[in-house]
Amino acid sequence: MEITGAKALVRCLEQEGVEVVFGYPGGAILPVYDELRNSSIKHVLVRQEQGAVHMANGYARATGRVGVVIVTSGPGATNAVTGIANAYMDSVPVVVITGQVPTSQVGTDAFQEVDITGITLPVTKHNYLVKDVEQLSRVLKSAFHIASTGRPGPVLIDLPKDVSTAHLKFDYSGPVQLRGYKPTYQGHPAQIKQAVRLIMEAERPVIYAGGGIVSARASAELLTLAELVNAPVTNTLMGLSGFPGQHPLFLGMLGLHGSRAANLAVTECDLLIALGARFDDRVTGKVAGFAPDARVIHVDVDPAEIGKNVRVNLPIVGDVRQVMRALIEGLKKKDNPVWLQRINELKETHSLTYVRDEDTLQPQYIIQRICELTGGEAIVVTDVGQHQMWAAQYYRCALPGGFITSGGLGTMGYGLPAAIGVKLGAPDKTVVLVVGDGGFQMTMNELGTLVEQGVNLKILLFNNRRLGMVRQLQDFYHDGRKVAVDFSFDLDFTALAGVYGIAAHTVSSDKDLERVLPGALTSGESVLLNCMINPEEDVLPIVLAGSAIDEAVG
């Protein structure tokens, strides 16, 4: 019996175990939506397509599964591009299915036609324009395989309307066969052996762990490795939650707004063990001053990342979890008493500090209280800006996957939709969104999705009535000249929340915070706290452009 391409697509999703899709319908994709009526798959109707991809992103990161998006052609597809680029930069497995005009109209500038495969070519792991319905099942199976294997990433499938209505004999059996795509998972034995030797010889080792630890679900192996060789651990922004935040070997985040202890430890180390990290500019600062005395071991599943930004002494291509298991098998228990004493001195001398004033509200204190009240076991999702850095500095994750943010692309507007996706993927977890008033206003329309889906989300809105990080950069780099950073219209966010039926409170002091925060975190419903913070508060320390990471200011 033959079925339509649209029905085949939905069956493919069902056989991939997809339970939730995020999307927005339109003419070119309507045949697929028509088939979703009879499927067990839950559809989450978003308020704009960018939100759909961010929700799928959060869902994927919370569950470890592929997030799925379905949108229509033209503006539906282009609205999704920012979310796709964000997923690409942060290595998040997402499959985006876009409607397209009929194949006979492709290239004619038909209504709501765009070349979305061309547009997204630089920001997808792979993409497809399906011209033959007989290829649809193969493409779907390949897309899920590519998105979720090797270095994860987004895959786009562009589906012309006539292909979705054409008929085929459905067959989803058979293995995926992709010439030229064979990710390496096992590290080379000789390189593993050499890495073991370097680690055992090192006197001042530091483990530099990135987002690959979290996406590979390799936190347990990282903890075992660090404790086995007594090496302090520093995380990138994307790597936060990959190592327990309260562990005595934890140095905090490194780089641009990293802890001084982490940055100085990396500068002084004689061996840097980079695990699932890519040495991006926010981490390294001036490359010549980054770990200048260290030999570098770099483990990554993506060979293109090794040696791209920093010279590496020992490259190991492979899945970071499997490579660490091999290292652990070859290593012996190792003590570094002199080095650990130095690490403790750095942590004591250069701990993160801020000025406390009970009559006002410090953003750092808000994050600390969230951590204390939840025991670090909530999933904290952030938007992008100053609040993101304060959360990264002061929230100490107790559980893997407890910190979710936009790293590589730095996408304002990511926070709210991503947090909705996280909560849908992890309904039993307390999910706290930390968001600035700037980023919140970019996607606050998704409050409608939040309420419609019955999502219980705790929203901590850091309201300084301006674009705080941009203001801070203008102070440091443009002699304090302020341009286009202040919101002259003072939006009443508590009233806005009330329109959506969400409980809300305005918080202006530590006393206000203590009065409402504990109840908000344990409430069975969504709560928004409009936290009025000092518009002149800076994120410190900061490594200025052109400086080495040991030359931080503040």
C-alpha cells in the first residue's frame, strides 16, 4: 500500500522515537501538519519560528535526544535561521523540516520561496532538498544519524509541497550508509599511551573541559579522571555543569569573564588537558599568552577543531567519553601536593567578590541565593548578556546538564524559548530562567507558548532598563560614550506577566528577594520576578581585548 510523502515523514519521526516537535504551520507544509493529526507526536505551537528552534535546542540538551522543528517555507524558514546557527555553533542535535514550494516552481521566485538550503549551508552540519519522494525515508534516517553522531549539530530538510503529496511505498528499514561520513570514536592507542605518559610526568596539570563533556554525557568520566590524577578542572561557558561546582578541584569558568584562579592556573600549568573544547577567543584571550609553559593534549571528536586556534602537542581524535575511559584504564593514582597547594592559594586569594548592600539588589547575590535554595540541582537556563556571566560565575551546578545557555553565537532571545524546551524535556526538574530585560523583550511573545503548554518556569528577570553588556563595553572601549543602550520606555514586566496569567513580583532589595524567592522556587506554577538591579553594575573580572587571560581587570 502506498502512502503520501507527508504521512511517510510522520511515520519516520515516529520510528525515530520522536515524542515532541516544535513548529508553526503554513501553506507549503500543511500536508505534513494534516498527518500530524493522527500521530502520537505532540506538537508545540510556538509564537515565532526562531522560538521553535530554540525550544528544540533546549529540549535536545535536556534529554540528549534530537530536537525536531517543523516550519513552512519562505519567512517561516528564514525566521528559523538564527536558531539553526545557534545550534550549529553550540553543537546541538536538531532536525529542522521546512516546507518548500512545489519542485516545478523552485527557482521562479514563487510566493514564499527562498533557497533555504543555500542560506543555511554555512550553519548546518548537512542539509537536503528532497526532490524525489522515494528518497524521503532515506533522507530522514540520514538526517537523524548525522545530527546525533560525531560532533552533534543541526540538519535541515527542505520538503517541496508536491513531494509531500506524492505517493511511495514506505520502507524505513535498512542501515544508514553515508560515504565519507565515519566519525572516529576510539582514540588511537599510541596517542592514548603517550597522553598517559604526559599526565603522569606533569607536575602542574590542569583539565580544561568544554561543552563536549556535557553533550557526550561524560561528566562521570571527567570526575573520575580529575580525582585519579588530582588535576584541577576549569570549564568553558558551554562546559559548565560538566564538573561538580562545589568540588575542591573545581576552578570555575576560565576566559573573558572567568575566575582569576582559573585563568592564573592555566597560565602557570605545565600540562593542559583539553577535553571537548575548541579554544575559542573568549577562552584564550591573546593566544601567545595562553598556557605559555604548557604542553597541550587536545581531545575532540571533530578533527577540524584540533590545532585550529592553539598549537597542540598531542592531538587525540575521538569521543571524549571513550577517550577518557581509555585514559583512566592506563593511569595510576597520582598526587600533586605542591600544585594543589598553589591552586588553593589562588582560589583563596582571587575568589569572586562583590559589594553587598541589603537595601539594594545585587545580581550576584540573586544567583547565589538560587544556588543555595536549590542546592545547585535546578537547571539554570540563561539568555545572553551580563546576567549570563553572573550566572556562569556564581551558580555552582551540582548535576550534569544543569547550565544551559547560548555560547558560540551569543543569541539574545534564546533564554525563554530554550527554557520552555528544557522544561518540556525535563518536567520533573526545577527550571530557572535567568534573563535580561533586553533579551527577554526579543522573544517574550513565547510566554503564550509557556502558558498554553502548562509549563512551570521560574523567571528571574534582571531589569536594569538598558543593554547592560553593551553599556559596559562602551565604558571600557569607547570612553563611556553611551549610544543606543537605554530603554526610555519603562515596561511594567509584572503587569505583562499578569496579562498572561503568570504570578509576578517586583524585587528591589535583598529583603524583597528573601520574601518571595523561596516560595517562587517551590511554587507549582510559573512565577516571574522582576529584579531591579543597578544599571551601572559591571561583570568583573574582565580580560580586555588584546590581553592575556592572566591580565584581567577588576
